[in-house]
Amino acid sequence: MFPSPPPLRAIPSVEKLLQALDPLDVPRPTATAVVRLELTALRVQAREAAPTPPFEEILQRVRTALDQLRARRLRPVINATGIPLHTNLGRAPLAPAAVAALVAVAANYNNLEYDLATGERGSRAAYLEHNLALATGAEAATVVNNCAAALVLILRHFTRGPKKEVIISRGELVQIGGGFRVPEIMEASGARLREVGTTNQTALEDYATAISQETALLLTVHRSNFYQGGFTDSPPIAALATLARKRRIPLAEDLGSGALADTGRLLPPATTLGHERTPMEAIRDGVDVVCFSGDKLLGGPQAGIIAGRARRIAALKREPFFRALRCDKLALTALEATLDLYLSGRQSEIPTLAMLQTNTDSLHARAEEILRALDGLPLVARIGEAVSRVGGGTMPRAELASVSVDIQPTNGMAVDELAARLRRASIPVVGYLSDHRCRLDLRTVFPAQDALIIQALRVIFPQL
Ligand SMILES: *Cc1c(COP(=O)(O)O)cnc(C)c1O
């Protein structure tokens, strides 16, 4: 018996595969690396005497691997989850005014640190800081990369001296989103945790008795992504502020979302528990500094805003660490434009706020339009009653009545396959599955995207 010819010979060249993939929609080195990886796997198999698959099959494997890689490239998607601040979908989409400002600044030189009035070096973000202070009712404000960075900066600043202890209620040692755990952040920032109270009950007295020569800071963290009910109590922040002032210890509040608008008035009356604590309230309650996100209920770019007493903000900005956490010109521009909208009473142009305010009548009318356009496709489409949540770890109890388009294929396609195909559409559509239906909640779909959803469904379901 002679051995069969070595299977290695049948493995195609990188060049031949690249040619078959032409035209490429990723850079050639990106595709080449994927091809090489697949060929290496084949060579390993061949050495183990597995037969080399036919060329077409190898090509298909490469295509699949490239598809998977390409799907990870950052691109716009249609959010049909009904969750306006979906962390996995990039939280707040920017207002058109913010996008316009962003584009103009991005494509040109700008006065980031140049004072056009004097022709000399200028201070970064001065206009924005002025307006942030105005909007929050604080003496001063500044901004860093995100709220997590703001909290780290605050903790590092107040614990840089010999006093390291930060007093916090056990009810506030929470985890916010993926991997952001307050106790871990605190320790990583050089603070020593001094936990007071219990999970459900913390009294002012607990803070008062915990204060010692070692105390650097009192910290309160807004319970943003969950809520406590039943036998719970914690002192009002104003009382905590009075205690802090009396004992000459600074008080910081991590607010998380930090809506600048009164969500209680913004949301429809049927919404349960619509009010989200605002930075203005924190300042009014007397905290020394408050920090909150730029891309949660504020509806701007990723950023961490810090507002509070002028001397505290100035000291935070002098921290060497501040330089490492500062925002780039793009985030500053987008935040500036978003703040301008608030201050000029043009909040309705901020997509996140507009989505929260959209009433179900208008959503219903759009759903009917979509249903009409789907007529004749091999599917059953119905208008569903949906419940939107705010997302992004904010307002966990708020439930917004919403409207969805619920789809069941009638051509034998499984609903999860439909959901997968919608995600692979030229502009991916992300809905959710429930009750054996693929549901598209229209609250978070921009009206102009309705046509794109219809088009995606027409591609997925060939006309009968
Ligand atoms: C979301 C959140 C953060 C983190 O904010 P990022 O801007 O995402 O860094 C911190 N603290 C609280 C209470 C939050 O809700």
C-alpha cells in the first residue's frame, strides 16, 4: 500500500483566496490575517491526516470568519429595543446640533487652548465649564472622560493626604453596569473604605459616630440601577451635608445619571416614579462636589461632569491625574452643543429626552404604517403593547408604555433566525424576542428609520 498524496498540497494559497474574496470591504492586511489563520488551522488538520476540504468550503470558512470580524466594527444600528440609554448600543445618540458642531471641529483646527480674544494660550473648556456651572446651579464645574473617571479623581484628590478613610453606607456599595463596583473603585483609588449602617438601614448617627481623625471624605452613591423597598432608610443628603460641614469633612455625591431636565415632568403621567434626582438638587442639598455622566439622561457624549464649590473644582483640576482623565476636543464640542440646547430651552432636540417623551399615539400611527408596508410578505405582523425602560442604569422603576411591531414568519423561518437576519441587515436592526415573536419597539427607532426597517424585512422575506 502506498500512502495517499500528502493533503498539504491541496491547501490553497493566500493569494488565491484573497482573489476569490475580491472586492474586499476591509483593508487587505485585515483580510490576509484572517485567511492566514484559517490556513494555519487547515495545515494543523492536514498534519493530523484529516483530508483538506474543497476550495469552496475553505472560502466559505474564511467568509464566515471575516463576517464575524466585520460585525465587530463600530457602525450605526437601529435600536428597536425600546431602551433609550442602551449601554450596549452606545447610550445617548447625539442631537443634530451636537453632531454638526462635532463635524466642524473635527475636520478643522480649533481654539481648544487658544484665546481668540487675546491671541494667547487659552484655558481648555472654559465656555463649557461656565455653562455647566450655570446649568447645575454650582459655583464651578469641570469635566473628565466619564463618571467613573470623575469618581476616581474625586477619591484620589480627597485621600491624597494622610487621611485615607472614606465613609460610605453599606446600602450604596453597589455594582453599576459591567464590572464597575463602587468598593473596588474606591480601593483602587487609594481610599480606605469605612462602611456604615446596613444594606437597608443607615442613619445619620451611623455617619456621625464613624467620623474620626482618619476621615477624608463622606461619599454618597446614587442607587441608580436598582431600587430598595420595604424597611429601608437613609438620611436626607441635606442632613448629611450639614453633618459634614459641622465636622469639616467634604461630602461628595456620585449621582450617576444626572438628568438636567426634570424627568418627573418630562415623562407621561402614567409613568411610575418618573423623578430622577438632579445635580441641581445635589448642589442645593449642600454637597461639596457631585459627579454624573454626560451620556445618560443628559443625552450628550461620554463624559463625567463634576460640579460643586469653586475651590474644590479648582483643586480637582490641579490634580496631576486630571490631565490623564481630561476629555478630547470632540467630546468637549458635543457636550458644549448639548448644554447650549438645555440653556436655550431646546431640550426637545435632544434625542434621549425626545424618545422618553414620545406618546404612544404617534408610535401607534407609525406601527400601522409599517404593518401596511409589510402586507404580502410571508409573515404575521401585529401591533404589540410594549414596555420601554430608560436603561443605562437609570430610573430602574420607570416603565413607559410603548408600541412594538411584533413579527412571526410564516415561511418556516424561526424567530431567532429572523432576529439574527435583522442584525445582519445593511443597517442592523436590534429588537428582542418574546412570546415566539420578534418584537421591534418603536420608541427608540427614529421615525426616518421606519423605512429602513421595512426595507430590511423586504430583503429578508422575498415577496410572494
Ligand atoms: C453609570 C454610573 C457611573 C458610571 O458612569 P460612566 O459615565 O459610565 O463612567 C458611576 N456611578 C453611578 C451611580 C452610575 O449610575
